[in-house]
Amino acid sequence: MANSLPTAELAIYAMLSLPILYILFRHGLVGLVGWIYLFMFCAIRLVGGAMSMGDNPPPAASIIANVGLSPLMLAVSGILHEAGVYCQPSLDPKVGWLFVLIFHMVVAGGIGLVASGSSALQGDHPKPSDLSLVKVGMAILTVCWVGLCFSAALSVRMRLRASRAADSVYRAGSILLNAVSASLVFLGVRVIYGLAALCTENPSLSPISGTLVARALLSFLPELASTLMLIAAGVLTRNVSRTATRATVEGKEGSGQQLRVLRE
């Protein structure tokens, strides 16, 4: 029973890695960041699942359990940016990439604190300040999740103002945006669970040695639900990159024809 959850994690994320690679190939450069991070999340969960098997998981398993959350958060951020590109093509892409870069730096800072503090806590002489580092890091990740929710809500509002239901590229962006919005609910459960486990220092809430019910309901299933929603949206929008490219080419050709008519 102790190994049932890590075993399921290994099997499930190994299977999910394949469709993510397919989506990564089909979505092209616009979706590169989001889908690469989602694949990295699956890879980290594979490593964490393998390390957590057995009655006495190594200390590194606890670090991976907390650090592994960041790729999922960065994946949601990247896919949200991709959805914005398709729903709001008039927006300056450089501004979008700037926000993505800033968000990634903040998440990296938070996860760095978590990793550093967790590593020190697993050492021979842990200090109270080490636990404080972990708590601050998780607090930063929680703030990043709140920021993602705000960005998703803003994107939904902008999409409603510029509805183009007949546009296939717009519909694809809407599918991605809806998947991100839904996945943020489950991601929030996982983030708050991690923060509560660290702040309360309750052994039963530990993502590694806690009760099976807590780990399954508050860690494994929310992460899996978020991942499955994003994968489903990625498969449904697998042709969006080619469609967007074709629309851009047709738009340029149409502009060229109009220019020739004006000249004549």
C-alpha cells in the first residue's frame, strides 16, 4: 500500500509524456515554453515517483516533491501566453514575453528558496532559518499562483470583448484559455496544500510521508487533473499553429492585392 501511489505516478506520467511530446511538436514555437515545461513536470514526477518507492524514501524525494511543482506552474503560464497570442493577436508579443520572463524569474526565485531550505533541513545540522526559507519560497509560489489567476481572469475578460467566434484560431485560443482557467483551480489546491504542510509542520500532511488520503487527494489528483486538462486542450488545438500561419499568409496576400488595386 505504501508504494501504490508512487507506482501509479510512475505509470501515469510515463504514459502522459508521449502525448505531450506530440503536442509540443504540433504547436510549434508559440507554444514551445508551455509544453516543454509540462513535459519537464512529467519527467520530474517520474523521478520523484521512483525515489518515493520503498518504506524509507531518501531525503531528496521530499525536495523533488516540492520543487516539482514549479514546472507545472510555468507550463500553465506558457500555455496562458499561447492562448493570449491566438485570442488577442493585436497585442504586442514582446510585452507578453516580457511578462512571461518576469514570472519565470519570480518562480525560479521561490523554488530556489524551497530547494535550498529543504536541502539544509535534510542535513545533519538543520536550523530554524532553513524552515523559514522553505516557507518563504512556498509563499512566493502561492503569490505566483494568485498572479496567474489574475492574468487568466484578465485574459478571459479581454477575450469576451473581442469575440470572433467564426475565427478558428480564436476558438483554439479560447480552448487553451478555458483549460488554463480550470487547471488553475486544481493547481491552487496543490499550492495551498504545500504551503499548509510546511506552515503546520504536520507529519500527516507531508507530500512524501503523509497519509495516503492526503497525498492522493491534495497532491497527486490535483496535479493529475491540471495536467490532463492541459493535454486535452493541446490535442484539441493541435492544428492551431498551421492554421495561424496560413491565416497570416492569406492576410499578407490579401493586403498585397489591395495595394496593387489602389496603385492601379
